Amino acid sequence: MLPFIIKRIGQSFLVLLITGVIAFSMFRFVGDPIENMLGQERTAEDVERLRGQLGLDQPVPIQYVKYLAEAIQGNFGVSYRQGREVSEIILERAPATLELAAVSATFAVVLGIALGVFTAIRRDGFLANFIMSASLIGVSLPTFLIGILLIYLFSVELNWLPSFGRGEVVDLGWWTTGLLTESGLKALILPAITLGLYQMTLIMRLVRSEMLEVLRQDYIRFARARGLSDKTINFRHALKNTMVPVITIIGLQLGAIIAFAIITETVFQWPGLGLLFINAIQFVDVPVMAAYLMMISVMFVVINLVVDILYALVDPRLRASST
């Protein structure tokens, strides 16, 4: 098991290194930050001086090596737009995004697995067929359109929930949360549903498909012949053997929730990292963009590593193979 984990960690570092090189190279095509930092009355001397101060006059590989050396120490440079430490800005915005992602992931995983199991067990029932038909909405509609529809229904027509912002938050040291205030909870509902709806329907349909496949296996028929209860068969035998492919999708979707929070945060003006990234692109704020993409890459790699470890815990055959 330990060699398996060490191998995966080594592969993860390699993926992060390659991702960083690609992302840092692509920033060269976004635009020139000097154009946004200096006014129209700038001179060629002003441009060259600022370019030298920011280190943009050096070759891209040298810039990347220096950036990587500083990033390992937690120093992501200074924002070209705000003139503040990027790490400070990230820590300021991260609680909003992580809180939204956590609530959305909980909504998607819990409801997705529960509805998937229900629609598999009651596959011929009216309610199960209705849920499967309704799930096509979450799979088919794009995220921004779902958000707009929810805003129109619950904010404009019914006036039940706010359409933008995070509401009132409570400062808990370096962490801020809206889960402890009424306005914060209300402001979180629509973005969380918008961000987690697609993942929820995807997980539900996968669980149902895998569950139906497992319920047709011979060992399930043998368990019924032995007189085991439906509860034991469905949850102790069928669901457990369904979880290996489901864990894969859940891991990928958890990473997608954080990455695709950009769209949801833009629609609801949620003050998180996604909205920060969009603003950074508009102003060619390369340090912020680089720090954001590196953070997303680290999250994806960590999630995939956890998924690989969960494989070995859920399936004894994989654990024996890794040993």
C-alpha cells in the first residue's frame, strides 16, 4: 500500500510541474499587463523601467523558475492590479469559494447517492420515473442558465432569496463564514444549488445504472435465495459494490465544483476565487491567475490521490494488488 501511495505522490508532483509550465506559458498570450498599469501618457522609458521591475524582461523559463521557487515558500508575488500580496488576496477570498464548494458537494453527493439508490430500487415506480425525467434538466441545461432561472423564480418573482452577494458574514479569525447568519444562509442556497445540480444528477444517474447492474448479478440472487432482507442486500452488498466507479466520478466532480465555481460566482457576484480570477484576466493580473490555477491544480491532484487510496479501501482486490 505504501509503495502505491508513494508512486501516486510522485506522479502528482510531475503533473503539477507540467501544469504550471503550460499555464505560465499561456499567460504570455493573454495580454501585456504593462498596458493596463500605465496610463496613455506613458513613455518607452516608463514601460521598460516597469517591465524590468516586474521581471517581465527576462525569458519565460527564467520567470517560471523564479516564480516556482517563491511559490514553494508561499510567496506568489504582488498583484499587478491591487498592489497587494497575492497570498493575502487568496486567503481573503478562499473561504467564500471553499464554503460554496463544500455545501454544493454535500448537496450533490448526499442527494445524488440517495436518489440513485431510490430510483434503482423503485425503478418501475411513478416517483422514480419522474425523478429520472426531471434529472434531464440538470444534465442538459448549462450552469449559468440554471442560475439565471433560479434568480428569476426565487429572487424576482417570489422575492424569497437574494440574487447576488454573500450576505452577512461572521469573522472567525482568518476565516469568514455566512453559515452562522440568516442572510448568509439565504445567500448561499441559490449558488449552491446552481453549482451542485449538474454533479448531483450525474452522480444519481451513475449510481442508478451501477446499482441496476449489480442487482442482476448471481450473488445477489443467491443472497435473496438465502432469505436475506432487502435492506441488507441493497445497502450492504449491492451499494458497496457499486461505489468503486461512483467514487471516481465523485472525485472528479468535486474538483469540477471548485473549478467551475467561476461561472456560478460570476452569475451571483459571489466574492470568491472564481470572480477574482475573472477580474484578473480582464486586467492581465498574471500573479493572481498563476496562483489560482496552481491552487486548482493542487486540489485536483489531491482529490485524485484520495480517490486512488479510497479504491484500495473499498475494493480488497486493489488493496491486495497494491501490496
